[in-house]
Amino acid sequence: MSQAETTDGWHQVGPQTYVLATGTYLLNAGLIVGSARAAVVDTGAGPRHGLAILDAVRSMTQLPLVVINTHAHFDHFFGNAVFAADGVEEFWSHEAAVAGISAGESQRHFVAEPEPEMAAATGKTTALVVPNRTVGADCVTLELGDRSVELFHLGRGHTDNDLLAAAGPVVFTGDLIEEGADPAFEDAYPREWVQTLEQLARLQHRYDIFVPGHGRPVGIDHVRVQASTMSRAIRIATQAKREAPADTTKAIPIMPYAPVQARELMGRLRSGA
Ligand SMILES: [Zn+2]
């Protein structure tokens, strides 16, 4: 999918809607610019990453910002304190993300290499900033002035708190969609994830461009393929369990995912998720 690239690394994916592919964890940050304020989607894995994203945002707009966290995984919200220090007052997430982000201390060890200050909880802007605005079952419209962002939840999937953010023909999906890597199942609800993706695919009349949490923006076909591949993986895993309950590892080589993800998926299915 081709997009115009701005001089500072942002790709325009829709009207006043941009994606920044960052180097850390290949995280995509999003930016939607209205006439009164702008929305930032995901803030990075700590103060270094967050500041790089904020600097890139500030090269595009000086408007007041609002932050959206797509879910409670460290690479998507550990940069919140950088944005709070820049004056951001509204932090949005799904209501179930609040508990995960509040308990974010347990995720600090993941970022020891790219974000030593965040890992050690020392230095500036390393506090956990928990969203103070939440979305539940009902869609919320964020008005940015001459442009708006729809925030909504389609069901559990990559986590129990995946929030989607749509602006015009573009929808930011967080890690519900993966591009260039297998889906990550550590906190996932695999069967519900398939349904959530199928529901997202049904919104094709509304959206053309799906921005994953990591990797390149994709079209509707990618959403459908991810749903059918996941459905097939669940079928293989379920059949393996039926045929050889004591040794389901035999299914790993025939799963449509790399061994790590295949094992995580089977573990989640075993635990009843
Ligand atoms: Zn994630």
C-alpha cells in the first residue's frame, strides 16, 4: 500500500492522518490532526521512545494533544509520562486497560535494553500514567475540530482491552492486526480474536486502511487472512489435543505460526482463554 512520506518520517494514510514507523519494537505511532487539537495513538516504550514520538508529533503540529493507548502492553503506553509532561490531560483507553496499565510495574523488566531508565523507574518521565478517560461497550467520538476520531471495542482478542481508533477511512488497530510478524498470544483470547477480526472485516464499507501496532498498514484482505489463519491454527491445535492429549507438541510443526507463537497459542487454549 503506497503512502506519501513527509520529511520527518510520518506516512500520510488519510486526511490529516499519519503513521510513524518507529525503530523501537517497530511500533507504529499514529497522529490525527484537527483544527483545535490532535490525537496521538500510542506513546512508545519509555521516555526515550516517547520523546522521539513527541518530537516527531511536534514537527507536525503545535496543537494541544490527546493520547489514545490501544492496549495495556508496555510498548504502547510507557511513553505516556512524556506526553503528560508536555501538557496532555486526556489519556484514553479501553476501560479494561486501566487495570493493566495500573499494574504496569510488572512490565518494566521488558524494556531493560532500549529504556534502562524506564526499567529502573529512575529519572524523568518514567512514572506510569494511567488513562483517565475510558471506552466501554459504547463507541466514543473524540472531537478534534473539523475532524473526529471514533474509539470503539469489538470484543476481546490480542488482549481483553483492545481499543480501535478510526479517523475517516483509516483505523488504528493496535496489535489486533500484525504485519510482518505472527500475532502475539501471551494475553490473547484466540477464539474471540477470530470473531473480533471477522467483525472488523465486516466494516470494510467504512474503512480502507488498517494500521497495525507493528508493521506496514494493510487492506481488508490482510484482516481476512489473519482471521482465517488463526481459525485454522485453532483447529489444528484442538485436533492435536483430541488425538494426543499427552503430547500436543507434535502439532507445533504443522501450525501456521512460528514455534514460539504456536506454543503460546496452544498454552492459551489449554488455559481456557
Ligand atoms: Zn500488544
